[in-house]
Amino acid sequence: MEENEKRNLVERFLRRCATYANESIRRKTDRGVDEEEIARWIVYRDFTLHAAEEVAAGDLDSWLEDGPVDFEPGNQDSES
């Protein structure tokens, strides 16, 4: 699988997770679930969307391959 295909696959998965989180937040709100529980889902959704943006931008390309992973977005040359 080409790098761009991997990136698109991971981004699509993350965006689907965020959509699921939105629906879960809606259901929990409708049921009157504790605000603290809903807040956790909001944090999860927001982080997931942030990760999707980083994947789409190519900032996490080193994470799509075997070998060293760079934990600094945009710095794909690191051997971290």
C-alpha cells in the first residue's frame, strides 16, 4: 500500500471515530447522562479530529511505516 493510501485510510478511520463520538455525545445528552461523561467524549472527539488533521497533513507519516517513529510533527528525519 502506498504512503498516500495509508494516510487516507487512517484519516478516514479517525474521522469515522469522531463521527461516532458526535453521535454518542448526542445520545448521551438526550438520555441526560452526567456532564463529566459527556465531557470525556468531547475531549476524545477533539483529540481524534486533531490527529486526523495531522495525518492528513503528512505530519505523522513516520507512524505509517515500520521502524523509528518521529514524535515531532513535521520532522520526519528524526530517528526517535
